[in-house]
Amino acid sequence: MRIFVAGASGAIGQPLIAELIRLGHSVTGMTQSDAGAKKLAAQGASATIADAFDRASIEKALKQSQPEVVIDELTSLPKNPVDLPAYSARDRKLRLEGGGNLHQAALACGVRRYIQQGSGFYLKAGPGLADESVGLAIDASPGVAASAQMYAAIEERTLKPQPIEGIVLRYGFFYGPNTWYSPDGGAADQARAQQLPIVGEGLAVWSFVHIEDAAIATAAALTAEPGIYNIVDNDPTPVHLCVPKFAAWVGAPQPPHITEEMARAVAGEDAVYYNAKLRGATNEKARNLLNFKPRRLQWL
């Protein structure tokens, strides 16, 4: 199958390219730099250098590679989550405007299927684990709501009735190589600096997925029924259990506990939401329809 991957040199892009090549697909990866193109060539993929904000260049790249499937993994995220506020506007613009250009080009070029990166953690608050029928937390705390609104717009763009088949993969928090949640990642640095506290009772539930398992699930979505899939592991875990285990795994001291009032004063309402209301997701649909078999969350 001919596949075009945007965001091909990013954290999910690299293992995804490797998995697609392993399965024998013909892969073209889109990147913005010569260095990214060299990485793709070394993996056995074709590379195209294009700017997501230049629709003409994207359309030209698609016409040249003639893909059957386009996979949108476009992001602009910092190496450390502490810097996320400074990157949020650029990331949102890239996913909405740049991803919109990619989607329009895919439609114009007659692409059969479009696979879109979504969010398996900004889900509407409520009891139990969220399945794919649950919407996004568009009325949450300000930063969470802004991200949820962005993902909601992306989902609507991908899934609205049109000639192209749309799939949204709601990934959990990535962990593993080249992610925040690895022993040399940004979240580990935060934990070692005692900057990853448990706020209040830490009852929010976080869903993760190993970056390589996410890549395997994405490849499985090439032939799956269109729609939304939660790509999360089998271990949705409350913050008050998850964060201490993560800290121990990366060799950090046990995390401090602070009140919601303290967190609100120091870091704002989002810090409280992450620890009190974030909702975990169930992967039952992906296990049944994608034969998804995620590994156990490593620090558990």
C-alpha cells in the first residue's frame, strides 16, 4: 500500500515509519528539513520536504507520491512539558491550519483514507473509563478546554461525510523513546526536580500508550473500519498511584503533595484539572477491531 506520513520525523513518526516499512508498505514521509529527510531515507522510506502551511507544496508532494492513505501526525511540541504554554499557539496552528491544508490536499488528490492523530486524555469528565462515544472536554479549565476544542475541530474535519474514509486515533500520553515519559524525557526531569507533584487527592486517571504500540495500532488502522479508536494501554491509573511509580522508575524522589489551592495559585486551574478530573479511556474497541495488544505500563 502507498502511504504518506506527515510529521514523519517526530516521536510517533519514527516508529510508525519503521512499522510500515516492516509490513512491506511503500512509504513517503513529509518533513521540513534535510536532516529529517536523511533519517527517513535511512529507514527505507522516500522523503519529501514540504511546509504544512503551504498547501501547494503539500498537494505537489501528494501528487508525486500518489498515496492511498495519508496519516496526519503533525505536532509542534517542546522537549519538556514545562515549556508547553510557549508552544501551544504554534502547535494549535499547525494542527488546525497545517493539518487542514493536508486534508484538503488529500481530498483534491483522491486519497482513499485519512488517519488523524487525536487525544485519548482530554475526554469529557465523568465516571468510569471513556469509550469512543464520549466527547472531548471542551468546557474544562482554560488550557485543557483550548486543546480539547482543537481536537474536536480536527475530529469533525476528519469524520464528516465526504469521499475520503476518516479514522481518528485517540492516543494516550506517549511514553517510551523520544517522549516526555522516558528516563531521559522532560517529565522525568520534572520528577527529579520535584516539579511533578500530586495535587489534592490525585484522583484523575491518566491513560498512556507506548510509542511503539501506538505505531503498531496506527498501521492496523490502514484496513480497519472508519471511525474513532482509543489507542491507550490496559492500565489507566489514578495520579496518586501513577506518579510515584513513575518517579521511582526514573530514579526520582517521591513526589511532593500539595493542595488544590496551592496548585491553583502557583500553576493555575489546569494543574488542578490534570490531577482531579482528567479521565482515563478504555481500549476495548481497539483490542477487538485492531487486534491491539499494548504492553503493560512499564513503571507499574
